[in-house]
Amino acid sequence: MINRKFVNTVLAKRIKRPGLCQSVTLTRKWFAVAIAILLANYSYADAAEVNIAAPAKTSACYLDGLDEQFQCGKISVLENPKLTDGKKIDIHFAILPAIKNTHPGEALLAIAGGPGQSAIENAAGFNRMLSKVRQQRDILLIDQRGTGQSNILSCDDDTTALLSMNDDDIDVIAMTEKCLAQIDADITQYGSNSALKDFEAVRQFLGYQKLHLYGISYGTRMAQLYMRHYPEALLTVTLDGVVPMQQSVVAIGSSIERGLNVLWRDCISTPACQQQFPDLADEFNKVDLQLATAPISQQVRDPLTDELSEFLLTRGKFSGAIRMAMYMPNIRALIPHAIHQAAQGNYQPILGIYTLTADSTGIAIGMHASVVCGEDIHRITEQMRKDAKESYISGNMLDGLEKTCQAWPMPSESENFSEPIHSDIPTLLLSGELDPATPPNWGALAQEKLTHSKHFIAPYATHGVAGQSCGNDLVAQLVEQGSVKDINGECLQKDVRRSFYLNANTVEALPVADTPSDIDTTAPANTAADKE
């Protein structure tokens, strides 16, 4: 029997989150087996040498999800700055003006994740999260080259039969080659280093003397590069869901496995979930092993069209749906019920989660490939490869990445790229204890040489702490004070978890005094690492 109420509940909560490499499975975006929640010793141009090829224009505009009028514009830059007569591309930006602009020479630059997400398309989320900062300072959004409106590197998606498609049969190399043939761009110019110069060019054009940075997920890599190459332009930095320079995003596979273990322990530590789903991890393994043998086909109602359709549940679709659901607290709450029902032979709840998450990230897959293939794939060690093969999720992800990069001719960054950032810029680092992509120990690694920094671990947050806790208040405090000295992260201890769904109609009641389970991490969940 189709559980309509459950599916409708899921679909009603569909959201898009900026995060690390969030592409889910090959079914929706063929490239999505490449990781989702991403430098070289380049000689950077001085301020006067930034390669703006034509004057920018700013005009009134409206942005998705917002009813205010904003200012939008673009600058024209050389795709390859070494070719003075070469192709030009437009870098688009949007300004969310300060309510009371008491600091006209400053703005907060919010950098989206992915890699491959559009900052402008996520304007509504940034506006909500940074509302206190915006009281006195502009919020600046820039579509990084290769994303959104800035010469997006995307490919036609032939996977129209999303539900019935067998993603295990996809030839990743052939699909990558097909994508590459569709793109009219020099893909070697779409790495993080090239984009960084565009960001600085926009700052200079708009006349901002100083920037505050907020980066989420892959956006934290861009923020760290800004700290390395243009420190004189920065006042404060917030890294949320931290990707340290020393870490290849290929390592996200082990982070996903950690996220699953945290989920099992979270369910065990809450009595109602434990009583309803006492064998959750075993049930997950049961379904996973069953799908490893052969996919399962069922006639279902498409949650989006309500039409009778074939749903071919593969191992990739199942693990991808669970993986993506762990990013978002409201969808994470559905996972135990969905797994339990799948173990009983009812796949409609998994269908709901899969449909909800399959196309919710807005990744420009060409830009994603340029970043990962140029900055991460060459950092894979034999030990990483061995570790990845120990689980289906990480092994499948690594296999997809390596095949993609075989067909995506992106030169590798030098070893200098992965050196830690040494800086005394006031920096706030935020990590979610429940994060399935950028765990707290990544934040600790990034903090290694940040001499004026604080790292807070939110015990109840997943990916993107500022968007689901008081972390946004901490960002505003950093921007206002220009120092981490007086920032206290005690408010992050507030339990903001979503109650687990016990069935399609009921959620558990969380005790007021409930505390997070004892999870093995490299830093205690209730402490902050200070460097002042």
C-alpha cells in the first residue's frame, strides 16, 4: 500500500542546501558518483593587474525566493588571462544592500559550496542566515566562474526516466566525454585559483575596501585561498563545514561512513527510536546486500506526478538517498523509518527520500569536475584507495571520480596547494557533530596555523552550522567585533535536532534533558579550540 502521507510530508520539505559535493547518484546527474560536499604556486596579479576586460553594469534585479529589489551586475574577464585577445566571460554578482549602511566600505562575501553551486541562486538562504550582518553591511554574492550565470559548465541530462533507470549500467567515461564535447569553454580555467581572481576583481570594481568572508563547505576552500593570496582585503573569515587545504575531498567517503555510525548511535541513544527500530544498522545492511545481488523493481506512484511508474531501486540509488538525507536535519529524521520499511519490502519511503534529494543541489557538473580533477584526484594515496574499497559508498565514489577524471583533462595543482593556511585574520570555524561530509576533525586540521581563531562544534548540527543553529549569531558577532576573543559558543548546545519519524504519521518526543551520544571524534562536541 502506498504511504501517501509520508511521501507528501517529505516532498513538502524539499529544500536546496549549499554543501560539499552533494551530487547524489548517477541517476539524476551522471557525474554524481564523483564526490559531492571539492593551490598551485601561481604568480598572482597585483591589484592593478586584475584582468577586467570591460566595465561592469549594475542594475535593479529580483532574486528567487525574495520579494525585495536588489542590485545585480557583471564584469567581463578573460577566460584565460594569459591570452590577452582571448575569449571573455561574464562574472555575475548580486548585492543584498545593508538595511542601514553604517559601513559602506565593507561587505560580507558569501561563498557557496559544491563545488558547482550558484551563490546567487542561494540568495534567499544566505539572506535568512546573514540577516543580522545585513543590518549594517552589504551581502555580496558572486556566481563563481562555471556556475549559475557565470558561464555555467553544465551538460544535458539524458536521464529522463529517473525512477526506472539502472545507474549501475552507466558508462562514466563515455558520459564524461559526451559532456566535455558539449561544453564550449577552456575547462582548465575553471579551478579555484582562477575563480579567486574573479572574486577580487569584483571587490575592486565595486569599491569595497575590505571584505568579511563566509564560506560553506567547498566555499571554505575558496575562503582559505582568499586568506592566502589577498589577506590585505579581509577583516574576518567564517568557515562553516570546513574543508581544510590539507585534505582531499576524496576523503569524504570515510566521512559518510562516520555519518552513518553517528546516525545509528543517535537512534540507539533516543529511547523511542531504539524501541521502534532496534536493529537499524542490521536492516540497512540487509537492504544493501540484497541490492548488491540485484536491483529491485516495483510499481509505484511517482511522488512528483502521481503517475503509476516503475521504480528500479539499485544499490547506488539506495545509498545515495540515505547519504544525501543525512545532510539535512528534517530529512535525516526520516531515515530510520525509511530503512525499516525497505527491510520489510516497502520501498515507497525510500522513493520519497530519493525523489526529494535526487536533484536538490544545483551542481554545475563541468565546474565540479574541473575543481575535483585538478585539485583533489591526484592526492589519492594507495592507503586512501585501500580504505575506500572497504565500503560500497566510498569505493563507488572513488571509482566514479577516477573514471571521470580520466576523461576530463584538467592539469593538477602543485603540492603547495595543500599547505595549511597561516594567518592571523580573525577566523571562526564551525563544525557539525552530525555532519556526514565535513566532520569536526577537518575543522581542527584547518585551524592548525590560524593564530587568531576559534573552532566550535555544534553537537546537534549536520552540514552547515550557521543555517540550523545560533551559528548565524556568532557570525554576526565576529563581523561586528572584528575579533573572536569574546565569542562564546554555549548557545550551540541547544538541542535543535529533528525528532525521528517513528512511522508515517508520528514523530518521537525528545526529552528536554536529552544529550548527544558519546561519539568517537577527534574533538569533544562541547568544547571550542581557541587561538587568540
